[in-house]
Amino acid sequence: MTVVVRQMQAVDVNAVYAIEKEVQFHPWSLTQFQDAQQNYHSMVIDVDGEVRGFCILQPVLDEANLLLMAISPKYQGQGLGYQLLEQSINTLKNAPIQIFLEVRERNLAAIALYEKMAFHQIDMRKNYYPNQDGTREHAVIMVKACSDDFQSLFR
Ligand SMILES: CC(C)(COP(=O)(O)OP(=O)(O)OC[C@H]1O[C@@H](n2cnc3c(N)ncnc32)[C@H](O)[C@@H]1OP(=O)(O)O)[C@@H](O)C(=O)NCCC(=O)NCCS
């Protein structure tokens, strides 16, 4: 089995979009993925030539935002998400001092993955995400410090 984390190519976008539609009830559009592929740090995890997950990071000056990631449902729980996220962060070209993300409060799998990757909660946006049943869900805001230079975080 050959596992490769690599840059998302234009030909990968349909496979990425198919994964997104399997995991989100408000999926990004195909156009949003095409745009992300061209403009952001967009990576895929490829196992024996098959795209099994994606991760989209937006570098902004000396920081980055984790916008979206997913692993195809039938391949979750095998360590692919961790490997993808770790390598996506390590290949960011702007060497960010910190990385931000927001995640649904009830998405315990994602929160556990992010905590394993040394993200921690810094804030919460109340009733940020709509749910399918018409209720709303809080967004947990998390950050990962990528620098040992504590002062650089406050410049
Ligand atoms: C979140 C997601 C990307 C994790 O990917 P994955 O390949 O299943 O995760 P991994 O197998 O690499 O697991 C890494 C860590 O994540 C955590 N984790 C993963 N699945 C979990 C689950 N079902 N319950 C609790 N923790 C979980 C664990 O800490 C795990 O480490 P461990 O195996 O040492 O316990 C995947 O569940 C997914 O695609 N979910 C749907 C889309 C989504 O929610 N994306 C994130 C928000 S945009």
C-alpha cells in the first residue's frame, strides 16, 4: 500500500467534492473546491492512486486558517486524517507562527484529532452553525502555536 500526501491537482477536485458531499450536509460547492485548489494550500491523501481525503489551509501573512478537511467515511479511523493534517501543516510555505480553525462543538472526532495535533480551544461562537433540524450549534475556535518563540505570537 502506497500512501502519499500531495498537492491537490485540478483532476482531483471531483473526487474531493464527492468526499465532501458524503460527510457534510452543507457541502462546499464544486466551484469553491476549484478556487481552493488554485488559491490555497490544498492537499490530498492518496492511497494507491485513490484520493481518500483532503485538507485545505489558507495561509494569511504569518498565520494560517484550516478551512476544511475530511477523510472518506469508509477509510476513517485508520490514521489517515492525522497523517494528512500533519503533512499539510508541515508543507505550508509561509511557516506560520499559529494556525486557527473553527469546528462544530459536537464534532468530537475532529476536535480529538485537532487536540492530538496540539490545537487548543481559545474561544466559542455561540449558535454559529445551522443544523439540519433547524437548531443551531456553537463553533469552537482553536489555535495551534507553531513557534517556540512565545514573543512572536504577540508582535
Ligand atoms: C475528523 C476526521 C477528518 C478524522 O479523520 P480520521 O482519518 O478518521 O482520523 P484518524 O484515524 O487519523 O484519527 C486521528 C485522531 O483523531 C481522533 N479521532 C478520530 N476519529 C475519532 C472518533 N470517531 N472519535 C473520537 N476521536 C476520534 C483520535 O484522537 C485519533 O487518534 P487515536 O487514533 O490515537 O485515538 C474524519 O472523521 C472526517 O472526515 N470527518 C468528517 C468531516 C469532518 O468532520 N471534518 C472536520 C471538520 S471540517
